[in-house]
Amino acid sequence: MDIRKLNKDEKLPMELLLLADPSREIIEEYVNRGECFVAEIEQQIIGVYVLLPTRPETVGLVNVAVVEKQYGRGIGKQLVMDAIKVAKTKGYKTIEIGTGNSSIGQLALYQKCGFRITGVDMDFFVKHYPAEIFENGIQCRDMVRLSQDL
């Protein structure tokens, strides 16, 4: 598997990005401000993440997604670890990530990769997304914020 920056002239892997965020408009907005990276096997995109500068010396890791048929193979962890490495080489001091309160697997993954919970934005998904979101039988209401010093 290779992970690389998506070139400006390449088409966004929108279907994959939509797995992690149901809003096409929000995705387009942050991809335009950030850098999109893709994981490939034999020229097929199987994973994606976006690094989004947020404040001086701080970058957000958004939209970590893996195609369903590749679940359980450690690709998500490789994407997160690559994002941490790239952020360090770009000179960032802090990397942040947010996920839904119902995203149990993602919460575990990010903590295994060294992130610590720093806060909760109550009702974030209720306020910013028109349709209710459910995962693992739980309504996704709150944004759990995590960060890591680099």
C-alpha cells in the first residue's frame, strides 16, 4: 500500500470521503482549504484523509475513511499514523481530530494512535447536519475532540 498526496488535477474520491462525512458541501469546503491524501493498492484508492490547518502550529486530521472491503486490515491506523508523520514534517506542533460520540471504533483507534480526549462539543451533529445520524445503534449527537502534541 502506498499513501500519497492527491494531485490538484485528480478527481476527489468523493464516495470515500462521504463515508466519513455525509455533507458534500462541508467536504468540498475543507478539501479546498486542506491537503487530501490517498492510500492505494495497485492504483486503486482504498483510503483517504485530509489535513486541514486550523490555527498557527495546529493541524486538523479530518475525514479518515477506508473502503468497506478493506475494513479490519489496519489501513485506518496506517492512515492516521501517516497523517501524524506528515504533520510533524510540516512543522506542526499539535494535531487534532474530532469524531462522533457514536463512533466507538474510531474513538478507540485514535486513542491507540496517541490522541487524548480534550473536549466535547455538545449537539454538534444535531446543529450542523440536517438528518439524524446513527452508528452502532447510538444517535450521533456530540463531537468528541481529541489532540496529540507532535
